Amino acid sequence: MAKQAIYQVRMDEEVKEQVEALYRKLGTTFAEAVRIFAVQSIREQGMPFTPSDARGKSFGALSSLADPALIPQESGAFEKAMVAKHAHP
């Protein structure tokens, strides 16, 4: 078995509660979403999504690096990853 490591993150309590509720509705946990994020970041060698505000507008230091052509392909990436992960052979 691979060696396990613990990673702690500090965040606003309200944000934590909201994100945990969101991932429960999606049938997973926030911790699993963080693991998926980490693995996908390694695969992509960068952020596995384009950070954006609620209107879909890119923001932050990475906005100049965002490729608008990839945004439709990234839409629903989490859901697709969950389906692939839990698909029975």
C-alpha cells in the first residue's frame, strides 16, 4: 500500500460547510474532491480548470494563461471524473 500523507488547509468555516454540503449532494466528499484536484493537477501540469467568477469571467494571475477554447471541454470535468471512478467494469 502507498504511504499516506495528511494535508491540512485553513479556510473560512462558512465556506467549509458550504463546500462539504455541495460535495455530499454530488455523492462524494470534499476530501475526495481535493484528492481528484491533486491528481488532475499533476496530469495537467497546472490548474485543472480555469478559475472564474460566477459569470464565467476568468480572474486572477492565471487569467492571462486561460485558453477559452478549452473551457467547453472542462465543463463538467468533476462529474465525468466521478462517473469514471465509480463505473463498474
